[in-house]
Amino acid sequence: IEKSGRSGKTVTVLGGPGIRALTAERRDDLLASLKRKFAAGGAIVEDTIEIQGDVRDRAKFFLQMLGFDA
């Protein structure tokens, strides 16, 4: 979770070797799925995925269902 540099708004940052290993197209697809699943905005920043809000627990569960180590 980060708030720094975002006017106090919370974002959940997803990164790590599993996310970095994805191709740009797969990362875009994962971002789209996460945004639909959590009804939140999001973006890809460098090699990480940022989702608006505190969705840590739900994101962890969702990524584990997709086969990621979380």
C-alpha cells in the first residue's frame, strides 16, 4: 500500500518476479481483469501494477487463484 505522492489517496501496488515476468500484453490483461473485479481504477507503472484503494486481501486471493505466489 502506498500513499506517498498521491495527495493522500491509497493505492495497492502489485509487483515482484511473477508480475515482472509477464509480457506487456499479459500485464495489460491482468490489469484489466483486476480493474473489473474490484471496480477500481488502475495503471501500469514501470514493472508494477497499481490499483486504486486498499484491495490487498482481495488482490492476494485473486492472484493466488490465477497461480501467482502471493
